[in-house]
Amino acid sequence: MVRIDDPVVTAQLLASRLGDTDKQVEICPRAKITPSAHDFLRDRGVQVGHGRCRRLGVVHVGAAPARTGGSPAATTSRSVSTPGVPAAPGSSERSRRFSGIFTPNIVIYDASGAINYKEMERYICWLIDAGIHGLYPNGSTGEFVRLSSEERRDVVRLIVDVNQGRVPILAGASEANVRDVIQMAEFYTDIGADAISLVPPYYYKISEASLYEYFAEIARNSPLDILLYNIPQFTQELTLDIMEELLAFDRIFGTKDSSRDLPRLINTMQRLRQHRPDYVVLNGCEENLLPSIIMGANGGTIATSGIIPEIIVELYERAGAEDLQRARELQYRILPLINLMLLGVNFPEGFKTGVAVRGFDVGPPRSVLSGEEREYLLRLESEIGCILGDMGYSVRGARGCPVTHLPALVHRQRRD
């Protein structure tokens, strides 16, 4: 009988362990057996026994997984065992490329409600010049559900054209079904995006088995690498069990977590990097950005970096340089701003108001606002202006600001 102690059992793993005459295998009851592994066992007529679990945490992966399509990672006899976990940020070229601060791009409209591509171009250039490490269009902050399919394509095309290869582009491809996701990924490939981000299917809740198959089918067919996106506030939660099973697909290279749950994010790194040391984990919440980086996150997709890119980038870099005193100061100083913008009516209007305070004409919202809500956004603009003024920015709209005596975080900057 062949014994397998790996926490994730795939068809490829079984093929590498079982000889032609092996008809019995013993697997730990806590191990996750992927659907492909079940098919393999059934087709080969292999009987499965469940004995006492030995130490889990060893998985066999390829030293240099094939990057053809979304096929599961190749297996070898080399074991990756990471008792103390860490790894990631710079552990592979892919992990390095998707480390740092990725800005979730807002969409700017003109007076008629159409996308204002000229102002968006100015805004994207400003972000890149400010030092952000990547761009993230068609995410939650990018209002992808309020755009048509053609507009979503146009937004990414514009950003690719303006970017000219300066920073990686992680484009949201969360369409309504597998076919449309793959078609969007193919389009992104053609125009030069670097990877796609993908949430669980929205509106209809599906079983965990179906959720696995949804991502697996896309991983088998996507021409671009995939970052899983967990945001349970808006969609079905992407459990650690499913993400662990999906490690079988090299095309899936990491996770963005916007759950606002720091223990979950840390457990994601601990659990998945045991098997894939270069697995990318990006934090989607600025409130716990510093502790997540200290614990090993690659960085974050941080909406506030669209308003104060200089400060968010510095926070990331100070954390990486272990200048924790300055990093803590920056982390605490951004909290009033993020808390204020999250209160903005109809997300992401608070963040778009912040971009307006920095000097960009963001245009009218696509969501319908009451007169009272519009008045609130005017007050919000003034309060955001006061906070940015304290940070050292020269901004518009700051009126009647309280005296705080807080030190400036940046050299006095004119608004653009």
C-alpha cells in the first residue's frame, strides 16, 4: 500500500506516486482530494484507505512549473517543507512582479456621464509618476459592475496604452460567467495586460464544489495568470479549503484579500505558502496594511493610494526596510482619511471625492444620489481637504479646518 501524507492530493500527485500495479493508497482523512484525483482513483480502480495522519505540510511541486495554459503544476520528487513558513515577496520572478502597492483605478466621467478618457490619462500618468508599483483597473473601486462590457475593455485598453509597460497591470475580469471571463482574459492578453483578478461568481450562491470547478475551468483556459479575489462583503466567500485545492493550477498565482480579516489573511499565507512558497498575497484593506506586510504580504491593492500615493508607497517601503517607527506613523495617520472616505455615500464616491480634492475632475457619479447625499459629499470634500492639508498637501476645498499641530508627512505639494 502506498501512503500519501500531502495535504492536497491531485491527479498529478497520484500519477507520480503510484505504479501501474499499485491498487491501494492510504490518505490522511484531513487531506483535500481534488475532483481530478477522485477521477484518477476511480478510473484506475485504486482503493483508498484512511489511516492516522502524520505531519502535513509537504507537497510536491515542480521546481519550475510549466506556464502553458492553466494545467496543474507538474510534480517531482522534490519536497517543499516550510516549518516556519515566510517566503513569498521576492521568492520568484512572478512574486516580485506582483509585489508592492497596486492602485485600484477609479473611473472618471464627463458631464454627460460618459468616461472621460483624457482626464483618466492625466490621472494614470500622475499615479505612475508618484511611484505606485502597479495598476488595478476594473475592480470594486473601478465600479466594474456599473460599466458596460465595452467600457470595461476600453478602460483597460486606455491604461495599457498610457502605461507603456512601466508597471504591471492586474485587470479585473469578473464577468458573469466562465465564457465571458475567458473572452475578457483573451482580450486583455491581446492588448498587453499582465494578469487578471477574479472574484467568485456573484448574485447566485453556488456550492463549494461548483465554486472550485468555476475557477478550475477558467484556470484551464485562461491565457493570463489569475489572482483570486476574496471579498465576502460583495460575493461568496472564497474559503481556504478551495484555495488550497486550486494550488494544483500553476495559472493561479495568488490571492487578493479584502475581507478586512487580518487573522484570515495571515492564515492564508501560512497555509498556502507551505505548498507554494512564492504564492502572492495582496491585502485589500489599508487599515491593516502594515501588520500584513510585516507578516509577509506582498503588498496591497489599496484604494487610498489613488489619493495619497506618495504616503502609501512610503509606508510599504518603510515596512520593507524595517523602519517600523516611520511605518507606524504613516499607518496611523492614514486611518482618519480611510475611515472618512468609506463613509462616502454609494461606494466608491468617498474615494472619488478624495481624488477630486487632489485636483482631478472626476465628474458626476454613475449611481443616483439624493440632494441630501450631494450636500454630504460637499462636506466630505472639505473634511478630506483638512486631513490632506495636515499631511502636507496643498488642496482645494479645505474650509474651517481644526488646528491639529500634526507634523506634515510630505513636503508641501501643490495640487495638480
